[in-house]
Amino acid sequence: MDETDITFFKDGFRLDGRRAEELRPVKMEVGVLARADGSCYIEMGGNKVIAAVYGPREVHPRHLQEVTRAIVRYRYNMASFSVEERKRPGPDRRSYELSKVSREALEPVILTSYFPRSVIDVFVEVLQADAGTRTAGINAAAVALADAGIPMKSMISACAAGKVDDTLVLDPMKEEDNFGQADLPIAMTPNGEITLIQMDGGLTPDELHQAVEMAMKGCRDIYEIQRKCLVEKYSQLEAPAEEVHACE
Amino acid sequence: MDRKVVVPGDLLSEEAKRSGEGTFVKDGKVYSLLYGLANYRDRINVIPLAGKYVPAQGDNVIGIVKDITFSNWIVDINSPYDGLLHISEFPKRIESDEMSKYLRIGSSLMTKVKDVDPTMKVELTLNDRKLGLIKTGRVIEISHTRVPRLIGKGGSMISMLKKEVNCSIFVGQNGRIWINGGAEDMDLAIRTILLIEKEAHTNGLTDRIVDFLKKEKGARS
């Protein structure tokens, strides 16, 4: 984390015109894939991520099967064209780690005991990356799981906070992530139970508390967007009276 | 009817005793487990809008034989779990080496879940008059979450449909439906069922379906 000559703030606004505690614009769409049991497409600022959920279904290979509960598999993958320099396709050290922590962020709310001997597969594909892809992936995956009809104790929302120019910021974008001093992604339930927390860089204990508060506030805002997205899918079909006549 | 779209974790009620299907209780309050429609009656049930069929004892299902072992037919029942139909559950006594004479791989059958154990071993049976191999008619598949709506309260929707379209219909709880009748009647029945599936979450559906059938039949004659 070297000092660079980028100025992160201009008249109190960030490089993209946001205030320090402001999220990037979020766009979410549920049920975008016909073949998957549940799916969600999300845009968080420059991030474009698609999540697909399959299952519960039979476990292959068989030896992974658990007799008393369903297992959850989570695959985080970045498309080779998702970053500026072409990324070598396929799993690497980073994506293994992100798959693991993301799975562990979602697993606590899934009622795996309802589906013994089965698997719930979650696939997250990053189409375009702009810092914060793991949080975008978790947000999309939670919505896709709900869309697949999988029983969960609550939703999960994720968001990051960071530190640039000795100032805490919500939802860092690429420049702030690359040249900033810290990045702190968290995932939590709407009641504030944290299921994922990671940190890159350094924060003082005081800053850490503030940053967690900030990221939690961001998560709550994202939760409202997730909820709205799911509710709207069915309310727009509430009165399809004209469709009955269209069948003639 | 008091209904509302809910997502997992939504608070439904402060009274723990009203917890019904698709809900859970935490600290004396009822929350939703599913993304679906909450139904407020004495108990609050959340009806899912998607999800896989999980077999339960006593369910009528339509299965397709996918393998034959020494004494079992392995039956795909549109679920994460396969059904096992033991040779002794066939209405007639048959020998192990003759199994494929009666039910071959690919055969469709109307069957019933006899028992499900905690490890999800699903035992099926054919020992009932209305059960057996499907020889004629058509089988269609809808989401199993829409089946209760297709049957209706106390079977109102399905008995109306059977009468109106003049077909025999067997509804599997796993979302597979067998229809048998005249070619045109079957077409109409299928179109009606698909319409019910699409609009299962809306109110006043039975009346709309009656209208739809009236119109369709008017157009035909």
C-alpha cells in the first residue's frame, strides 16, 4: 500500500462523485436463467455478476454425500474478459479462497437438514469486475437461492468498507481498492449476524469498529434492494386478467 | 384472502403458535423460511413459488423406470431422491428374471409413496386399483408447488376440470400429470393446466378457469 499521487477526494466527493458513505448504484434482476432452478443478475457499480442455483439434487461424486444433510457447493469464477488484462481462465488460488468464504457466508442460513443426501450447487460468474466481486456474488447468490425455493432462516447481504487517504469509505471501487489502505468486506443477515468478515490492509481498532458499522449499514440498504427485487417478481403478475383472453 | 409475497427471514407474527408450514419460530416469533406467498389463516403457511419435490408418505406420484436391479425397479420421480419399487409391491407375483417383462426401462407408472425413511430411501407401491403402468394418454410436467392449486380446495378445481374436459386425470404430487381422453379434449386439458400453473399465485383462479373453458369450448363448436 504505497502512497500514490492519485487524489481520492475532490471537494469531499470521491473519484466517481460519491460521498464517503454512499453505495454505488445497484441493479438486480431475479430469474434470468431458464435452465437453472434459481438465478439472479446483479450490477453493483462496475461489477456485473450472474449467480445460478441448482438443486437440491443428487450428489456426484457420491463420496461427498452427507447422510443427514445437504452439502452446499459454491463456485466463484471470473470470466477471462472480466478484468483489464486477460485473466487466465479456470480456478486459481484466489477463486478457491473466495468460493470457500462465500460458501461459508451463505451456509449458516440454509436449512441443509431438510434435504439429506443431496447437494445445492451455487455458481457465480463474474462477467465484469470493479472491486467488490465477492460481495456482489454473495448478494446475487442469496437472491438466487431464495428464487430456487430453498428454505433459509434469512437472507444474506454483503458489502465492503475501505480506507483511502486516511478516510473510511463505503463500497470501494477499483482505484480505491488498488491504491487504498484497507478493504473490509462483510456479509450478514438483516439482523446483523455477520457470516463473513475479511480484511486487507490495516485499520486501527477504532477505525475497524467504524468501518464495520459502515459496511453493516451498506448491507441493510442492499437487503432492501434484494427484498424489493424478489417481491416485485410476483407482484407484477398479480392481475393477469388480459392474458386469459389472449389465449384464444 | 389475506396473502402477501414474503422472503426468507420476514417476520410473520408475534404468536409462536401460529407457525405453519414454511415458517420457523425464533425467540417466540414466527418467521418465513421461504420465498413465497404467506397465507394468514389460524396458522400462517408460506407456500413456496419454486423448489424441488420431496417425497412424503402417501403421495401419489408419476414415475419413470430408469433402472432395474435384482429385486427393485428404480424409478425417477422428478425429485432429488429416486423411488424404489420392490418386486413384492407389484400387484401380481412375479419372478426376478421376469421384471423387465412387466415394467421396462422408460415405462411410466402411476404409483404411490409407501414409505420414506430419514435417510430419504423412498419406497413405492403399485398395490392399489387406481395405480399401475401408463399405457395410453399423455403425461405433462408442471412445478410441484402448483399442484395444490390444480387440485383446489377439497378437490374442487380438479373435479371441475375432469368434468368440463371429459378426460381422466391423475395428478402426481411430484408435478407430473396423466391425462387420458379424446385428442382435442386432451389438448384443452393441457392448455388449461398450464394456465393454472402460470397463474397459480393469483386470486379468483377457479372462476377465471371456468370462463376460459367456456370460451374455448364455445370456439370449438
